[in-house]
Amino acid sequence: MTHLDLTSLDKQQLIALLWELKGTPAVDAVYQELRTRSPEITIKISDPDWENNTDKALKQALGIIQGQEA
């Protein structure tokens, strides 16, 4: 049996692993590791530029590469 150090994986790799292990008992360890990670992006509604920051965060999460903004 092979053991994988989940702490060495980034969030995208962990999410991909979740899909591979779906329906198996091993998926619990991946969920546990994801729960220990702090949120990458925190945007407060009191931020005056919250709308632009939310848009950037969403594009980043979806892997959309942004061009130069005017």
C-alpha cells in the first residue's frame, strides 16, 4: 500500500484527489487535510473595492488568466 503526504499537495491537487477517491474510505483523509487549510481569499463587504476583488478571486479560482487591465 502506498502512503501519500497530503500536506505536500496544493488545494487543486487535493480536489483532484477527492474525485479519484470518491466513494472510498480514503477520501476522509483528504477532507481532513482540506479542513486544516486556511481560506486563500478573504474579501470583506466593507472593502471599498470588494466587487473587483471578488471578480479577480473568482477568475483565479476558475483558472481564468487575466490580461492586462486598462
